[in-house]
Amino acid sequence: MPEKVELQEKLETYVGSFSGKKNIEEAKKNISIKEALTTADANILMPKVIQQVVTEAAEGQYLASQFFKRINLTEGRSMEFIHFGAIRAAEIGEGQEYPNQTLDFTKNGTGTVDVKIKKYGLKVTITDEMISDSQWDVVGMHLQAAGRAMARLKEENMFREFTRHGHVVFDAAAFSYDSVTGVKEDGYPSGRGFDGNYNGTLTAEDMVDMAVSIMSAGFNPTDILMHPLCWSLFAKNEFLQAYGNAAFGQGVGGHDPRVFDTQNALGLNVQFSNHVPFHQDTDTKTFDFYIVDRNNVGVILVKDDISTEQFDDPAKDIQSLKIKERYGIGILNGGLGIAVAKNIAFKKTWPAPDRKFADLALPTDMTAADGLAQKDEI
């Protein structure tokens, strides 16, 4: 089984390397979980092996973490960062003074962000029966599941910070549309339902506006981040197919969702994560959607990487492994490198009703009788 090979052979390799090459094969034949947890030599190496297995399982789940700059914190429990936005260089003529650029001029920013360290973790229990039966595969499954759980929490925390502190361009819950008066607030998305009224969905024009909002702050949009379920929605949208070139991928006369190209019509890289917020109530489904500048997102302040600690509970015949890490997440530059669309309706977007002015009668085409008839109706 893969879990057995990954956990057991890592430990055997460590033991063999410390014992000498001739003992590697002997270690593979004789080593058991009980020996790994109790034998002096193996017991020293076991935490390192567990940490490696958990960390490798976690790394496979990371997406949002790729956009955060890692900073190791050796002292204290927090660090303050200035929102400095995008500064600009200029051409300088001979004898002219160098232009001064201040670091604290970010629009809509709060000046600084204080990133605080928090502790996250869980506990994995291993029964004495597992230990005595040397069930390496079961133990490996527990550890890999723990690693994925730690990664899932980190990803959810990061995307939550995207929504909280990113620059909100559209929010179908905070802004409104009055179907009676036809008045739509600027922050309400421009997608329409079959009846022609706005229905809280996202259109290609809205995505362009999101990208432009990042460019207007002096940054460069590079990536689109969304939940995997949203791709099927965009691929099937009648609005996107009506123009022959879908917003994501390419197609003529309609987009084939079976053909996927991560370089979309906007020139941005499309990436998916199950941890991007997708909200499902009883009758409605909504999601959050991001366009980001991958070089100006935020920082992850790391105090302690993933580590493990073993302790016994003789009253229940179990061995417990405590897995923990300490880090803090901060969004930089007032969130202007992250364009956010919040609470977008998970519905189909239809084309806006056509207005065929060629079919309407012009004033010069009207006869005197038509004019009198209209006057009588008034």
C-alpha cells in the first residue's frame, strides 16, 4: 500500500543511514511500529519521519499559499507592514532633482496591517492494537489525512482573507437592483436572467472591470481564482457562447467545455481550488471569485512549521500524536492587488435583450394620420 511504503520506508531509510549501509536490509525486515515508538534510535528519528509525511501530504493541497510571500518570524508574535501600493520611477533630465516617492499613499488602504501569529493543529490517536499489529498502512493514512487537514485549514484561512481584505468590485448581497425602477447600483454584477432583468450573475464585462481595477492601482492582473464548480457554469453560459469566444478558453461559434485552455481571452491564468468560498443555502447557491496580481497579494508570517509531539494515554491504551503549526496571514497594500466579486449567484447568464432600432419607425416615416392617432391617444 502507498501509505505503508511512504511511512515505513522513510523510517527504514533514516535508520539505515544512521546504522550503516549494511544494516538497511536488516532494518527493513525487523523494524515495527512498536520499535519505532519505543526503541531509542528509531524513537529519535520517528518525529522527523512523521513530520515529513505530514508536510508532503499538506503541500499537495496548496494553491493560495503560492501567492503569499513567506517571512520567518524569530522574535515576537506579530509584525506590522506598511500599505505602500505601487511606486513609480520617472525620467530625470540632466541637473534635475530625483522625484520623491512616499510609501504610504495607497488608495482605500488603512496605512498599515498588523499580522499576528496564531496556533493551529489537531491530534491523531493510535491504539495499542495498531502498534502491536504493526499496521503501518493505517498509521500512514492517519498522518496523511492530518497533513491534508492542516493544509485545508490554511487554504480556507487565506481565501477568507481574500474576501475580507481584498478590493471588492462586485457584491450581489451588499449592492442592489430594483426590477421595478430598473435602477442598478454600480457594485451589482451585470449578468441577466432569461427575462432580461439583472440576476446577480457575473459577465465577461464584469471580469474586465475587475482586471482594470487592479491595473488602475498600478498592479498587473495575472490569475483568476475560482471554485471548480464555477468553471462548468461559465463554460455553459449562453452569454459567453453567443459571442463565439468564451471568457475562459477559446472557441468559434460557441465554447466546448471539454476543451479547456488555462490561458483565457483576458490573458490570465485560470486556477481552481475547492477551498474558494462556495455558499449553499436551502434554495440559493453563491460563490466568491478573484482576480489577483500574484506578486502583490500578501505575506504569511511563520513562527513554527508543522511539528509533532507524541504522548501516551495508558488509561485508554492509545498513543497520541499532536500536530501543530503557528503562522499569521496578512493582505498587503490595502487589498488593491486582489479584485473580489462576492456573493455571485450560481445561475446561468443570458444575453441582454436585443434592441433592433432598424425595425422601429422613424418620425419621417410617420403619416399625418399616424400623428393624429397618437395625439388622440395622449
